[in-house]
Amino acid sequence: MTREEIIAEINAELAEEFEIDEATITPDAPIYQTLELDSLSLVDLIGIVQTKYGVLISKAELPTIKTFAQLYDYIEQHQK
Amino acid sequence: MANRVVITGMGIWSCIGTSLDEVRDALYQGKSGIIFSQERKDAGFRSALVGNVPKVDLKPYVPRNLRNFMPEEAMYGYIATKQALDNAGIDEDYLNTHEVGIIYGNDSVAEATMQSLDKFRQANSTVACGSGAIFQSMNSNITMNLACLFKLRGINLTASAACASGSQSIGLAALLISQGLQDCVICGGAEENNMYGIASFDGIQAFSIREDEPEKASRPFDASRDGLVPSGGGATVILESYEHAVKRGANIIAEIVSWGFSGNGDHISTPNVAGPARSLELCLRNGGIDPKQIGYINAHATSTVIGDRREAQAIAQLFGERTVPVTSTKSQTGHEMWMAGASEIIYSTLMMKNGFIAGNINFEKPDEETACINVLPETKETHFDMFLSNSFGFGGTNSTIIVKNV
């Protein structure tokens, strides 16, 4: 998938799953605050990325993903 | 019971109404909540009959991250409990400053468990189950969710006793209050109403197959009954000690006079007469109640051939033949299973407070063994001040509650 396709798909998926306005998902927006993630719902973000792209975000790398742009980067680099 | 135990709030989400007023009117009018489900037929059900329970939209009340822990039955439990707390005049401030408990009946988590395990197997990853799955797939999901959402700091317990779960939860709560261990307990029962919860139940051919006449399919005690109709939803009653209710100026609706229970110690699905009869007997004895004081019996009768016979015989054994009026509200609602013991306390209380007994719809004539009791086929305007409600379940678990007017 191209980066554009990934962005369009994951943004729509996250907006639906976390019940937020898709317009609030911008490349520089902070993921945790925008999706209102806590220690449990973070698992849902990881699950969506794994189910959609076969990409399992490792525990060690999780702290490096703070913005949506960084999430897109991660998926793009690791997608199978 | 040492302390008097009173009902100060009720809430209901069922196939015959989603408010106390709607349910009262439906009971009076003999409305059936049963429909034919093409979805179930297409999926391979032998009987596609089901209670038409509206889905609950909790988006206005519960944020996504907390709703994520709630399967269908917890949503029914939440909306019924919200109604009951409003009805009881118990607000957030009160819950934050008093020790209120919860005992709630539930005995299946099929859809939530299936969905999370499907995701797990499809993705070969446990993460795919999602963060809510562990909470959704535990049988205590209703009490764990409601205790957190309503900030409850008293007893927190799920009663799993098959189709007597709702009744046992009320009995246990009443016992704790009567002994002075709790002042106020939220109790009730809820039942998932999706097809996965009861697919295997359909498989043992326990359901009515009168699919061409859905509203006539549930016909407890009638000679031509051919099985139960599954339903679901949620029902909550707020119990308090009399002193506690008076102190906070609550509107006292009715009083729990007594609880009786028993086990059949017999077959897993076929009931006997002796077990239910002992539950009735213990309930009468515990409350010091003469059978003549009971103005109405809300039977467990689910519309199965054997079960209705055995209950009729147990009632006749304790009350004499064709004496006290008996009806089964399952004729209108179908079998609400884990919820039924609680919803039927609400149905009966609504009748008692509004001066009528809802007719056992679809009852045309008894068979040889159900002829021993006085089944009312049509709604009757009448005054009564005390009723008895039966709930029996698989494994031979029996529960009986007596409630009186206040």
C-alpha cells in the first residue's frame, strides 16, 4: 500500500473505533490525546495495526510513536 | 428477616417496554413482545422466535473507553439500573457518599466470548481480541461494569443460577440487608438477546416452533404449548432497609417479605415437583405467611410441557387446588432467563400497585396436570396486597420471593 492509502485507511478506522472526528487526525497531532488512549485502549490501537497490516508494534518501539505521522512511518516501514 | 427490606426503585428494558409506564400498559393490555427473526432462521435455528428487545445506545451516557468493556447484557443492565436509580431518587452524590452494593444475575457471555476468540483465531494473535474482551467475556461483566460506572463500594457479586439468577440476586441482597450487612443494594438480572447466547439451547429442541403465530407461541400452562420462546433485556430493583429508606425520604414501593430456595438434586434439565415445592414452602415459612395471604402467584412457567406441569403440581400442593390466581408473564415476554427472576418481580409489583393481574395470554385450556391451578387467561382488575414469584433453573436451582404492598 502507498503511504496515502495507509493514511486514508487507518484514519477512517481509528476515527470509527475511537469515536472521534476524523478531521482531528492530522500528521502532527498527538496520538494519545487525540484518541484518548489509556493503558487498555492502547491495546486496541496495536490490534488494529496488526490486523490491518500484519504489523506488530513492539513494546520497545511503542514509546517512539507519538504522532500520527510516526505511526504512518512505522506501518509503511514494517508492512508485509 | 431482622431488618425490613423494601423496594424503592425499579428499572426495566424488555420486549414489552423500556419504561415502567410502557411495561405496565403492555401487561394490562396483554401485549406480546414476541417476533419471528428471519436472521435466526437463515442462520440455522430450528425456532426463529424471539423477544423483540430494542438495542441500547449508551453513547450519550458512557464514553467509548468504558463502553468497550460492556457486552450486550451489561448495556441492558446499565440502562435498567440507571432507570431504577432515578426511580429511587438516588443520584451521583448519594452514591459517592454512601456504601451501595450490587448483586446481579447473569449466566452467559456467549457473543462477546465468541467475537473475541474469532478475532484471536483469525489473526493468530491475542492482541487482536481487543482490550475490552477479557472484561466482556467474564460472567461477572455486569457487576464489574456497573460497580465502576456507578462508583459502588458495597458488595459486588454476580449470581449465576441459570434461570433463577435474577431471583437469587434479589434474595441474596435482601438477606444481606435484613442482617444489617448492607443498607442499600442494587440487584436484578440481565440476559444477552443475541442468537449466539441461545443457539445451543435451540439445539436441544426446547423452543416453541409455532413460527407462523409468534405472538401465540409462548403459552404457559396451555394444553397445546410446545416449548419456550427466548428473550432478554435487563431488570433492576433497588433494595434498602426500611429504616434507611425512611431516613433518606425515599418513596417505598413494596416490601420483600421472604425468600425461599431449594435444589432438586435430580436431573440437569427435567424439573421435579419436590424441589420447587420445598422452595415455596421455605419461602412461606421464612416469612410466617399463610398461603391465604397470597393474592397472586407469578409462576416461573416457561411454556414447556414438563416444567409447567411440575410447577402447577407444586403450587397446588402448597396452596390447594384451583385457589390463588396464577399467571406466567412469560406468555407475553417469552423467557427472559437470567433476567426473569428480577423482571417478574417488577411486572408483579406493577400489577399490585395498579390493581390488576395481567392475563396469562394464549391460555385456552389446561392439560390434565396443569388443571390443578387457577390460571387467569385474561387481565383482571383486582386488588391484592401480597404476591409470590417463582424462578427455577437448570441444575434444579429454585428461588421464591414474596413481596407485599406498602
